[in-house]
Amino acid sequence: MKSQAALEYFTIVTVGLVIIIPMIIYLNDAYLSYKDENKISLARIAVDKISNSANWVFSQGPPAKIKIEVSLPEGIESISFANNTVNFRIRTKSGYTDVYKETNMPIVGNISTDSGYYIISLVAFDDYVGISVV
């Protein structure tokens, strides 16, 4: 009798694990995908805000200046301003993703890749826009 009860408990636990383990794997994968999409979305918002503000400041001419607040997500590998492009390289579970946007002029300066909220100053010069963290 005792061995039959033990076998029944074992069967119940095994069936439960067969149901729960695939659910846990699926939910973990869904969570990681959501996290990556959130990082990319936050980076896209920051890139759009920086490039649009830089275009606006440059159109005003020197000595126009603006301060903006941007939120940088976790996982940013690099931020570059080359060839009139604002480019954020983000590390995701499937590799690296570039989020970028073209500007009307060169941007000179740098921003930290650490995540968090930053106040960024954009200043128009004759041939470029200077960018720095305040």
C-alpha cells in the first residue's frame, strides 16, 4: 500500500513538472524578448529626441542652445555621432542592434553609455552642433 501511494505522489509531481517547466521556459523567453524590445524602444526615443533637437538648434544658428532630458536604457555598448548620424549600439540576447537617425549637420561631443536619466546640452556652432552632458 505504501509503495502505491508513493508511486501515485511521484506520478502527480512528474505530471506537474511536465506542465510547469515548459511554461517557465516560455515565460522566461517572453520576458527577455520584452526586455530587449523595451531597451530598443527607449533608445529609439532618445535618438529621435537628440537628432530632432540638434536639427532644431542648428536651424536657429549660433549661439542657440537647448537642454533636453533623455533616458538611456541598460545595455548600450556605444554611442557615436559620425557622418551626420546619431547611433546607439545596444546589446540584446540575439546580438547587437543599431538604433540610428540621420541629422542635417555633424554633431560633436560624447555621452556616457551608463543607463539613467541625463540632461544634455546642445549648442549650435557655424558648422556643427556640440553635445555634452550637463
